[in-house]
Amino acid sequence: MKKSILLAVLISGSAMADQASVDAIEQASMQLNQTQLIQLAEQTSGYDQALAHYRLAIAQNLNANTSAAESSLDEAMEKLEAMTEQDPENAEAWTLLAQVYGYKISFSPMKAVYYGPKSGEALSKAYNLAPNNPRVHLVKAVSEYNSPAMFGGSKKAAVASLDKAIELFVSDSATGTQWGHAEAYVWRGLAKLSLDENDAAITDFEQAIELEPDYGWPKFLISQNK
């Protein structure tokens, strides 16, 4: 079934955000399948291509291929910046761009002074356009989780934002750009681990797997914390 979804995506190569493409990208990402992510990044375009490059950057970074990861992330950033310039009302593009800017900081923390404000500005624009978009609250939570307290970071604030994201994912109507539901549970679990709420964290990781049975990240976290 997953191979047939990927094949359909590769044949279509649509420039529009397409849910089948997004689903294929997310499935490949959850299994850290770089080969499929490279194929999807080459064969898709627009928002889907930016998402594929972002997910590929994560997989490459986790496999210690930092140079390739930075290149993939720059591809995502360039695509999303062009999209938001062409269509400033594109809340989904602003949301993903905020996440990409935030991830840039992990490669060079000294650049936080540059990419931190850019991420915050992109997220603010996304929120103003779509305050009930669950991905907006997910990206907000990731920023709150990763930022130092002196720059507004807070694990408790991250949990609150993830509570809101998970609530909104139930009625997510953004057909063509739906992703992040299971990921929200993983991030909430991580935040709860930081707050010494281990049992609640495990429950969140298990919920992520219930939504996405092939999701490797929560499986690993359970193995390390149960």
C-alpha cells in the first residue's frame, strides 16, 4: 500500500500541495527512509517539495550527514521563502518556514540571534492568518521546548501549546497539507519527560504509535524510558 502511494506521487508530480504526497513524505520520514525522501524531493514541487527537503534534512542529520542536511534544509527554506513572497496569505508555508528557521539554529547555535527572530516573525504571521491551524501550535510548542528560558522557552508552555495542537488536529480540515498529529504527541511526551512526568510521557508516545504504527521515534523513546 505504501509503495503504491509513493508510485502514484512520483507519477503525478503535482505542483499543488497534495495529501497523497504529504502522506508519502511523512511515512518515509517516520522510518528515516532517505532514499524515498530523496525521490519525493526530486519528483514533487511547491509545498510538498519543501516538506520533503525539510524531512530529508532531519533524516540526514540523524545519520551524521551534516553537510547534506544543511543543503536540504536550505532547499526547503529557499522554496518556502519564495512561496511566502508570492503568496503572503499562505499560512501553511509560513508555519513550515518558521519550523525550518528554527531547525537552522540546531546546526549553528550562534545564528540563533538571526534565525530566532525570523522564526518568530514567520510563526506570528502564520498565527494571524490561521489561529486554529494545529501545525501553528505544534511549531510554537517546538520553539518553546527548544528555546532557553531567557528567550521565552518553557516546557510547561510547550505542553499547553501541544494540548491545543492535539485538540485542533481532531478537526484539521487543511486537506493537502495535513501532517503533525502523531508528532505532536511525541513532542508532548518529550516535554512531560522534562517535567518528570514519565508515565504520562509514555502514554503520549504510545498514542503516537497508535496513530502511526511505523513511527520509529516514539518506539525508540519508549525503549529508552520505560
